[in-house]
Amino acid sequence: MLKYFTIFIGVLLGSGCFSQTTDPNLFYKEQIRINQDGMKVLGGWAAANMIASGIATGQTQGNTKYFHQMNIYWNIVNGGLAALSTLQANKLLQRLPNNWEANRDSQKKIEKLFLINTGLDLVYIGTGAYLLNRSSTSCNSPEMLKGYGQSLILQGGFLFLFDGAMYLLHHKHGVKHSKLLNQIAFDGQRISLTWVF
């Protein structure tokens, strides 16, 4: 009798741990939380740039004025992306997939998105460097080219760090998910959970 009671208690305790760690919605909610935190950073960067450059645009001249103009233009887009992503996250939280396969696909897509964005950020930096170089040889609007080039280098540099960090955070989250799934097995008759010490 004691043997059955011990097994029963073990199953109860083990199933509680199992259900808490393998809930696909918890994984999905964490993925969305990572995005929401990232969008707060992006939105904060956009707001700070628009405020500072909005003030500075009216008080500066030459390439510095163009630098601040481009910062405003660039961060209108960043702010819009942050706002849209936040709205999308709220919608996603209302319809949870409750499905590991859908979560795995979503995880792969979001990692790929941030990895591609990191590559695009290098294009922005390169374009900024090109404009900066072109400003020294251009007869037409050298101050504008220099200011816009400096802004693109700054904004591209920030986005490179931001997108790289977001990729790493999501990748780490995905690896944790993969390790968990590799511990679970189902052969049609029984479910097993393996812990490696």
C-alpha cells in the first residue's frame, strides 16, 4: 500500500511540474513579453530622438540641422513600428495558439525577422557612410549629404545593436524551448520526461 501511495504522490508532484513547464501558452506569452519590452526600448529611443532633434532642428544650421531632420524622419518610422508591434502583441495575447508546433513556427519566424533586420541595419550604416563620403566631393547639397549620412550611421548603429539584442534574446528563449521539447517523448502509449543531471 505504501508503494502505491508513494507512486501516487510522485505522479501528483511530477505532473504539476510537468504541466507548468510544458504549457505552450507560457512559452508564447514569454515570447510576446520579450517583444513588448523591446518595443518599449525602440519607442523610447524614437521619442527621445524626435524630442531632442525636434528642438535642435530649429536651433542649428548646416549639416547639423540636416542630421536632426533625418533623426526626426527616421524615428517617426521607429515610433510607428513600436506602436504597431505593441497593438499586435495585445491582439496576439487574446488568441493564444496552445500548440507547440505553432509556437515553434512563430519562434523561428521572429528569430529570422530580427536576423534579417540586423543585416539591413548594416545596409543603413553603409548608406550613411556612402553619403558622408559623397558629401566631401559633391557640389550639390554637401551639408545635407553629410547630415543625413551621420544620422543614418547613428540610427543604423542603434538598430544594429537593438535588432542583434532582440535576436539573441529570442534565440535564447527558443533554445530553452527546444531543450524542453527534447526532454519530452510520446510513443503512442506513454509520455516520458527525461532530465539529464
